[in-house]
Amino acid sequence: MKKLNTLFLLILIQFSYAQKNNSKIVVGVVVDQMCYDYLYRFQGKFSKNGFNKLMQKGTNCRNTNYNYVPTYTGPGHASIYTGTTPDNHGIVGNEWYDRNRREVVNCVTDKAYSSIGTSSKEGERSPKTLKTYTITDQLKMTYPSANVISLSIKDRSAILPGGHLSNGSYWFDYSTGKMITSNYFKKELPNWVNDFNATKKPDEALLKTWETYYPIESYTESGADDSPYEVLISTKNKPIFPYDLKELNINAKDYSLFSITPFANTFLTDFALEAIKNENLGTDSQTDFLCISYSTPDIVGHAFGPYSVEIEDTYIRLDQDIARLIQTLEAKFGKNGFTLFLTADHAVVPIPQSLIDQKLPGGYLFLEEKLSHLKKDVKAKFEFDLIEAEENQNIYLKRSLIDSLYLPKKAIETFIANEIRTWDGVKAVYTSEELENALSSNNWLEMVSKGYRFDRSGEVIFILEPGYLTKNEDKPSSHKGTSHGSAFNYDTHVPLIWYGNGIRKQEIFRPIEIIDIAPTLIHILNLQRSGAMTGNPIMEILNQN
């Protein structure tokens, strides 16, 4: 009876949206490495028309989490737009070990295609490793006249959201400072992209100085500016403001300097606004889709951590860009002419060394030494070198060798798992057999299993204790900066806000999974559920009554 009632409610909602949905455009905004608490910790310094406007006038889903590991950029973007987890969509990491090629491969690198807009190899990309359809693919399959545009600084953050059928996916080429694409998507860059590249905005930015938006003494929401836990940029001897990019740019046109500043967020917003204008998005009866992913917060966050003045200023300035985007959408389409959602692909762990110094749980697992001993122990036990590679805390075995010698694969996996369990900082270890037969009663096992694929994952996967990261070497320089990828709340709890056509002012505190975004869009756009979608629609968004 409960299932029938739910089905009836969905039919009513679908009918309601068929009658009420007049969005000219759907805009998906993903902020790379955005912790949930940033919305509140920095709220007093945000403008009225950016994050605050979304929070105060839209639907704020305050208990949104990732339901799998690893929590990286590639899997995050794929999960948001497919509505399912890596075990189904196939993006099990930003990179993984390819047994056939015997090398680590990037999730979107594809040498079958060539660069458009640059002579570099940064355009040798495609979405072919994505094993199912995105919401944007489903829109294009159903309504071929729909225009789907996707853009980001990072290649994977532009390619995966736009899916297999996007009209244009564009990303930043660090060798030229231009937005480029692949001949998977385009035979040549549109004139408007060439015109945008001709403005050389990154070159202009490299002549600027990054200073705090407000007087630095007012940044009381963050730690000290001169922090021993932060990475030094270029020739700076202290990680402090101001950042004079002209002075730091010791190599001609070092665009990595550009991408670690808020100027890159503004650049991407400018590009998005040009896309809306020149691609004529939202100008006909068919709803279009614009995917925007801001990569710079992740680059800043890795270097300086979540409690740095740099990350606070980055979000204060990103707020200005979000406000500009909203203003443009409202001016062009009206409040009820568009639907926007904003979320993140993951959050981040506090810098482990700072946790150690504060006597909080956390630390480092120095993996290079541990792996060396593990390989020796495996060889001593089974007489052969059986470990082929390690990537993303996955241990890859030499499957063909094990099979040809008729070695006991299960016993080998169990031996390795038991060895890894003795390492300080390891919380849990799982074998391929456990992952393929995972039970939902074990939360950590279930999360790891949802990020596991037999063809792309290792035979043994381990996760660390809260606050821990892996490092190769125990050097002071390696104790600076931070990362992400775990199953813990500091990596999984992210913002999710909806705004625009038919979106009510409300806060939702019940648990919502990141894979619920695309199923919600299915009903907003009146589409068939796509591919391997496993998420559920957020009913509070869809019920407009």
C-alpha cells in the first residue's frame, strides 16, 4: 500500500510539473571541495544576492551526503549527474589502474580524440569511461533540440556533467590559458569561444595582486594567515596575503598561479555568461541545460586547508560571482524562467598535522614504506611478486599470474587484508569477495562497495581512520595542505540548494543522498529515469502545493 501511495504521489507531481514547469533553462552549479559549514561560517561576509539569496529564498537541503567512497572530483560529478554510484556509472576515481595497459589512467583521457583550440594534448578527452547516461544525456535523447553546455577549469568537471551528448563541453588549457574542447564534441571552437579566448583574461589576472576582499583583520572566521600547515606558492617564503601574481610569476604565463586565485572563478563565470548569450540558451520552447563547475575552491583548499584565510576569501569572492550569475538569469528569464541547483562534488578533511598539534584524532599513513614491506611479505608467503599496483588505497593483484599458477586468490587477498589491518591509521580493509557480496548492515562496507567495480578497482581496498591521509614520504613539506576521498562526514556532507521556478522557501533536514539530485531533475524536466539511476526524487522540491 505504501508503494502504491508513493507511486500515486509521483504521478500527481509529474502532472503538476507538466502543467507548471516553464523553466527555459536548468543551471547546475557544482563547487569543487565545498564544506557544508562554509555557508554558515562565512555567511556574515556574503552579499545579499549570492549564497544568502539561495539559502533564504530557495530550498536548502541541509543534510545532504555522499553515500559511497571514494569522494573525489570525477566520481562526484558523475554521481550528481547520473543519479547513481560509481559501481554503476564506472567512475571509481579521478584515476585508476588499468590492468590491460598496465598504467594509471585518467577518468576522461582518451587518445582516440584530439584537442580543439590548442596544440597541446589537454584536449585528448572524452566521456567514454562513463558507463551510463547523465540527466543531460537523457534530456538530449528525449529532446534533441535541447542545448546542453558544460564548462569548468578541470577537464573531468566539464566532461562528465555534460555527458556523452553535450552540445559543447569546455575546459581550461594550462599551456595556453584558453578554454578548449575535444573533437569528440566539436570539429572547431565556436566563434564566441575564440572571441572570449582573445580577451586573454588569465594573462590580465597574472598581472594583478590577490588581496583580501575585506580588511584581513576582520577574517575572524579563519585561523591565522601565517600558518605552518599551508603550502608555499612559487617564491613566497610565507603563505600570507597579499599574493602579487606578477612577482610570483617567475615562469612566463604560469597559469597554475591563475587557477589558484579567485580570479579563475570570475573568469569561469564570465565564460558561463557568454555561453548563455551566444548559445542562445533558454530562447525557445525547449528547456536547455547549463553545467558550471568551479574548480578553484578545490585547488585553494588542497593548498591552504578549510580553516585558512585564503579559503574564506575565495568563498567571499565566489559569492560575488554567484550573485552575478543569479542576477543575469533573473534579468534574462525571470524568477520563474529557470531552475538552479548548487552543490559540491565533495568536501575536505582538516589538515592532519593541525589535528595532531591540537591533540585531535588524525595523522598520516606513510604508504611507500608500508607497501614495500607488504610486497616482501606476500612474496615470502606465496613465492611470487603478486602485487601489481596501488592507487586510491586499492591494492591491485596480478590476476593473470595468479590464475596461470592456480594460486589461491581468496587466501592471497585475505593475507594482504590481514597485513594491512595491522597498519596504524587503518580503519577497515575489504576484499573483492566481501565487496561483491556487501551487506547494508555494515555502513562502511556498503559505502566502499558502492564505489567498487571488478574491472577498475583493486582486489583489496582499505579506508583510514578519521583525520588520516596517506603520504609517500615522512617529510615536513608533505605535512602541509590537505585532501579528501574518505567515507567520513568532513568529506561527504555538502551543501545542496535549489532556487528558481516553483522552488519554495524551505529547509529540509531529513537525509538526502547526492544521487537524489538527478532523479529530482527527471521530474522537473518530465523525462524517463535514465540508465542505471538508483537515487530517489526529493519530494519536497517537486510538491509545489
